[in-house]
Amino acid sequence: MYETKTKETDKSVLEFIENVESAAKREDAYKLLDIFTEESGFEARMWGPSIIGFGSYHYKYESGHEGDAPYVGYSPRKAKISLYFAPDDPEREELLQRLGKHSSGKSCVYINKIADIDVQVIRELIQNTLAYVRERYE
């Protein structure tokens, strides 16, 4: 049976951020920490070695695959900052059109820096994801 690799850990979020090599990315990581904490109402926790997640929920797919995941999160990676929101939220695409300079995959939204985006849209994405995931999985 498949077991997810990304699990909540007891590692320090602040220590992780302090070890981000780029000073600019480290500064953005702290700004995102404030934004995600304010909007989600959850304390930041490390998920796996590099994802800063907020809250958690249990999901179960029709395929039978199930596990736990943070509601929202981000990771200040070397190349770009990855933002994690519900990929199947029907309002996500409309919000992303207003976000600013970014790219996206199925579950991640990638930005270079906070200065490239509209922070208010990040706040809306967090709020929408929380509402969507609670409605769908709780």
C-alpha cells in the first residue's frame, strides 16, 4: 500500500527558514509565514523536510488512497517559492489570473518573489482553500 512521504514533523519552522540560502527568499519566507498564519489561523508546522504547512485534514480518494495533508502551505525552494492550495478548488483559476507573475502545476503555484504578486490574492487563495477543503473533506 502506498504511504505518503510528506508528513507533519516536529522540526522547527524558524530554523528551516533561517537555513534558506538566499537572503531575499528568506525575507519572503518570513513574510509568507505572517500571511499564512494570519489568514489560516493555524500555527506553522513542517511537513516533510521542506514544506511549511498550516493546519491538517484527512483525505480519502475514491481510489481508496488516503492520508493527511496541510490545508495550505509553502516552501521557499532554491529555484522558486512553491505555494500549496487546493488544486481542485473551482475558484482557484480565477484567483490565479489576478495573482501576478507566477506559473502553476497541478498542486503547486510557483513565484519568484512576493514583489511579483498581489498579496491580497494570496490571502483569498488561503481563505478559499480552507473553506473548500473543510466542505469537501470534513
